[in-house]
Amino acid sequence: MTGPRATGETFASLVKGQEFAPVEFQLSADWVDAYIAAVDDGAIRALGSDRVPPMALAALAVKALIQDTRLPPGAIHLGQELSFPVPVEIGETLTVRARIANRGERQGWALLGIEMTVERADAQPVMSGRATLTFPLGEGVEG
């Protein structure tokens, strides 16, 4: 099962096992500089001038992944577990892949587990992880 790429689709319509279409993105120097300025963390400078901070990679991967899929009103990001096995350099082009690992519903709320990987062009993983989201089920929304 693949998708969603339809404009306007929300996470509320996604089902267990559904895969997002892979999305390619580039870690531009301007974007990384803006991230570093926004978080104002002196420890990031210790990584070196060509290295991408791991959480900047995570932020851009999630942004690329959800560019065409909306979060429903009331969505809450409950947590995440991320692993960054190798450093990433500014200017690299990467691909993010994700799927709905699980979905449950209880007392009017949906709970989604999303597994995600980010790879280089040679398929070497540079990030893997899982995020958990919850949101209230709206009228007419079923999982």
C-alpha cells in the first residue's frame, strides 16, 4: 500500500501499514544556518562547519514527509525515538521513507505510530526512528 500524496489528505485517514511515498530533500547550507540560529545552541558549533545537527536532519525529514498530509485539529506529538548512525554533511540529498506502523482508537482518540528512515542515495541509513501522534477523531472519521 502506498500514498498518501493527495493534497488535503490528513493523518486521520491513514491506516496501519500505509506507506508514504518516498520524498527526496536536500540539506542546504541556508536551511542548516537558519536552524542553528533558531535553536541558539552553542554545542552545535562543536560539530564542525560542514556537519548537519542531527535534530535539524529530523526536522527537515518530518517537514518533507508531511508536506502534503495535514495534521488533524487537536493533534498532539506524544514522543519520538531517533537514531543517527552516521554524520550527515551540508548539501547532501537524502530520501525519507515512512509508514504507519500501528493505529489504535479509544474513547474518541486515534493513536498513530509512524516509523521513519532517512537514507543517502546509496541506501545507507543516516536516521531511523519512530514517532507517536494522537488526535481526536472527528465526525465521520473512521480508522
